[in-house]
Amino acid sequence: MTEKMKTWIKGFAGGVAVTVIVGGIGYFICFGSVPMIGEQGLSLSDLGKASKIAKLVDRYYLDYKEGDEDSQYTMEEGMYSGLVASLQDPYSGYYSEDAYKLLQESTQGAYTGVGLTMSKDPDSGVVSVVDLAEGGPAEQAGIQKGDILTAVDGKDITEKELSEISTIIREDNKKQVVLTVERDRTTADITVSLEKVEVTVVKSRMLDDSLGYIQITEFTDGTSEQFKKAYSELNEQGMKGLLVDLRENPGGLLTAVCDTLEQILPKGMIVYTEDKSGHRTEHTCKGKTPIDIPLVVLVNENSASAAEIFSGAVKDHGVGTLVGTTTFGKGIVQQTFSLGDGSAVKLTTSRYYTPNGVNIQGTGITPDVESDWPENAEEFTNPNQFNELSQEEWESKDAQMKKAREVLSEKVAQAEQ
């Protein structure tokens, strides 16, 4: 057997050891240690079977190239992924070093880049700028929405996929990038710095009748502060009622949703979790700034996880009204464990319960006022696109939004009587 295949066997054993240690000794992580033999670890037959498979692949598998590091790497990563996939849990998974970096960026709410969002026309292949991070490097350098991106550092990108273009822009150790854009039939090279860019996950606007609107697209490390700013600005403008839009919000960090709810809930339970041993962890609100105006929370079938924690707490405390359709139904919590070499494993570790002790796994949360799309309505469109539309134009496209605003208006009228 080749040295590469021997390394693969060692990697397989180390990976299994890590998996068993995570499960058998709590949160202690040890990468690359000698695998245990016995009830809590690998059996000799496990290692023997792995060795036999490796030898068969080395000798017979058509596409395995001896000495090819890419083939070796792919086999090792596939083995580790397979170990976690055997749990048959869609929320648990193995992350390579690169994948783990992307995962961390998504939860931290910030990344190193230029702060632009691209779209590629499937027919023409034209890559255009569809959004810019407010105050981000691209916006400061003069990039505008609608610009057509044709090259990066002088290299044509018209035949490349968006993921490839993003990788080229954000290559390691690069401090600047030259983006070639077309605008009004004029081509220009614009130098843009690569900096830490905060992802905007909270957007707000004042609706008619002094009704505030806040959309939360995800619960990241930055959500709480962004919500605080938006909430404060709307209050300063004389907000009489608040509509929080959690549609299409897939969730995010438990700490982030708790920090956000801390700003509006009364004193008491936000959520609690229980692990496989029955250990209970409570997350409570100090109740220093409970909301004192009518609140409506807009949800749909894709409001999940942390978005459901938010909705469940609002409903159980009776501080707001839920409008929309029944939520996704994800009542479990995952934890991510670093394996010491840049990779990581994410595992489902506990169930969460709303303040009233309800676990919504598989059932979701039923809104107080149900509102669905009429048969002739357009497919759901992210309200981000309506920021420049009038409220009338917005609501003509968004029936759920219209219903939520009507409910909120009624609540405000009742409160003023």
C-alpha cells in the first residue's frame, strides 16, 4: 500500500477518534489522537475494514491517481463527511477548513471583501452589481448598482461562475483589487480596497401613520446592534407601532436572538434548552426596556430556528401579534466544534423550548392571524427590493405585508383610545 493510502487510513482513524471523543467525553476536542479500542471507540474490525477498503481503492479504483494529493485530500474529506452524514441529521455536518471559514463568516456577520453583491444573467452571462454594502469599500470607490463587471485585475470574468469571481476578488493576502466595470457604454478600471465588511441583516423604514418597519434577514453577531440602531431611529421619528418582518429568516445564533429580544421583552424567560442528559440551560431577559407600543411580527413557512425563538417569545409573553403562515418548525440547537486543524464538526446537541415550555420541532408556530398569498399573487419577493417603493405599491405586491400593517394599525388605534 502506498504512503498516501497509509496516511488516509491514519486520517480515517483520527477522524473517528474525534467523533467518538465529542460524543463520549462532552466538549473536549482532540484531533489526530490514537483511536480508542473498546466500547467507546474503534474496534479492531473497524480499522481492518478501513484498511481493506483503502487497499482496494489503491489497487482497482479507476479514477484514483497514486501520488495525487487532490485525490488523497478528496478521499479524506469524504470519509470525515461520511462519518457525520451517517447520523442522518440534516443539521449536523463536517466542514473542511475552507468551508468552516465561510461558516464563521456567515455567523459573525462580517467578511473581508469589497462589499458588493453580484448577479449573473443566465442567458447573456452578463455579471452586474445588484447591491452594495452601505459605506463599504466598493461604494466608497465609486462602484454603483447596475454596473456591469467584466474583469478582475485585468482578467476577463465573463465566462466564470459567481463563486469563482468571488474567490478571485477575495484571494488571500490581497489588499486591493482592480474591478473593470461598464456603465453607460463607458468602461472604467476602479481600484477597490479589501476590508472587513459588515453584512447588513437589519433594514428599516417608517410606514404611513407612524408605523415602524424592521426586517431581520438573519441572526448574526451584528444583528442586535443593527436592530438597536434601527429601533432607536424609528422611536426618534415618533413610531407608534412596530412591525418586525421575519419572513425567509433561516435563523442564526442563539445569543444573537436573545440579545435582540433583550431590547423589547419584559423580565422573564426568553428560551431554554435541554441536552441529551436533561441538562437545562435558561436564557432570560432582564426586562429593563420592555416594548410599550403595539408590536406585530410577520412570519412565514421559511421563518426558522432563531426566528422562531423570537416569534415564540413574543407570542408567549403576549407582547405582540404574529401574522402570516405557520413557521418552519426547527426546535433544535447545533454546536460547532473545532477539530484543531482548521476543520470543524457541527452537531445537534439540544432541543429548545419557548417560555411556555413548548418545543416546536416539526410543528412550527401558528400565527395569531393567518394570512397567505391569494392565488393570483406573485411569488414571495424579499421586501428589500421595495425600499424605494411607496407603501401602496409595496402592499399591492405583498398581501401578507398589507395584512400585517392593517393589524398593527388596529392595535395602535385601540391603544390610543
